[in-house]
Amino acid sequence: MHPKTPKPLTIVATIKAKVNHIEQVKSELLQLTKASQSDEGCIQYDLHQDNANLDNFIVYEVWENNEFLQHHVQSPHFQNYIKVTEGMVDEFIITEMTVIS
């Protein structure tokens, strides 16, 4: 019997910027996205902005495993995003998922 190969970890990050900080948060998210796409273990890292509510952003991420995700969370570029956008975001929700089909 072969051990099960772990499935990649999918992350959906929902960010709601404060109305007076939309462009600043967007700029920081664009920088974070570019840097994160080069992180080891990153399979996919895409930033989306809601067409109807410009203060809503979604980051769709796929990581080889949780270890690579944790390295990303501790990375200088992620920590910088958290520091620089402090007080500019109303909501920051992380949902971890695994593909099932």
C-alpha cells in the first residue's frame, strides 16, 4: 500500500479595506502578490478585486503544503504587508481548504 500523497493546501484570503485606504491596500496587496508568487512551495497566488465593491479583495493561493504556507506567513514581505496596512483594513479572513475533486 502506497502512502497517500498530501494534497496541496488552498487558501482564500478575504480582505476588506477601509474606504479611505482602498488604493493603498491595493498597492500593498499587488506588491505582496508579486513577491509571494516567487515563494518556495507556491503553486498559485492570485489577487482579485470585487467589481462592484472596490474595497473587497480576494487572494486565492495554492501551496504545496502547510509548511510552505507557514514560511510565507513568516516571510519579510508578508510581515511587511501586515505592518504597513495596520489600521487600513476592516476585515482580513483566512480560509484554509483542500481540493476534494
